[in-house]
Amino acid sequence: MKKTTKLFAITAIAATTLFSACKKEEEKPATKPVEETMAAKFEDDGFGTRSNSSNYIMTFRAGNAGKITHLGARSGAGTYNLALIDSSSLAVLRTASVTVTDSTKFSYSDVEDIDIAANKTYYLSINIPAGKNTLFYVMDTEQFPVTFNNFTFYNTLYMESTDAGDISNESAFYSKSFAGIPGFLFVEN
């Protein structure tokens, strides 16, 4: 009977340890790379308004692999369409519609998790409809690329388009500012 009790106790401890290790893996916190970089490196430059529908595309890469769990936006009040795009194939990996009610905060929409490879470049595009306010954050002393924590941001591209997934007609790029502003939540592997 003692051997059975000891075996049961050892099995229970092993199962608890294994369950705890798995649970800790699942509880990795999400980071907010765009928000964190904006707070550390950029200053609010205010809003501008475009007469045409425009895409603002953030070019970035992660130093460590992980997954994007939410797409988000910070701009004037309204609903915005976003697209996460693979830079090699130009395939749209995820889309989301995000409603912003408070222009001083990011709003996020849950998306099916998408794996992000380390050191691979991605585009995150936000479509700003004609007449909507576009928020700009600028760096006074630096230019892109800028690295903060796990992420390097290369620039913000601008193009006239009505589809967030369309990045075929680049007309300008910003070397010192986030424009739009799209964002995401990231969980590192």
C-alpha cells in the first residue's frame, strides 16, 4: 500500500509540475510594439486630413519569432480597415476592421493568431478614408530605421488607395514619422 501511495504522490507532483510549466507557457504577456516605440522615440505631431482615401503602411520586423494576436489603430474617431502583409509574396496574411472611439488610445480587434518569423519584414497597412483625420507621430532627433526592444521599424509608406491590402502604388514615404497609425499585439515564442 505504501508503494502505491508513493507512486500516486510522485505521479501527482509530476503532473502538477508539467501542468504548471504548460500553463506558464500559455500566459506569456502580449507586448504593444508600436505603442511602446511611440512612447519611447516619438512625439505627437497632431492630425492632418487628406481629401483622398489613403493607406499608411508601417514596415517592420521582429528580432525574435512570435505571433500577432490583435490588429489595432490609433487615429481620429472612426472605423478603419487594416491588413498585415508578407513583404516577400505581398500576400495579405490577416485583415481586421478596427473602430476607434478615443483618439488618445489604441483600439484593437482580435484576429486569428499569425506566426511572425524572426528577422522577416512585414507590412501593416491602415486605410484612412477620405476626409478622416490622420494622426502623425514624429521623431525629432532620429530617422528610420529605429529599433526598440524586439522590433525594428523601417519607415511609413504612403499611397492613395481604398483597400488596406493594396500596396501597389507607393507615392511617398516618411523617414521620421508614424502616420495613420496601425498597431498590433505581439506574443513572443
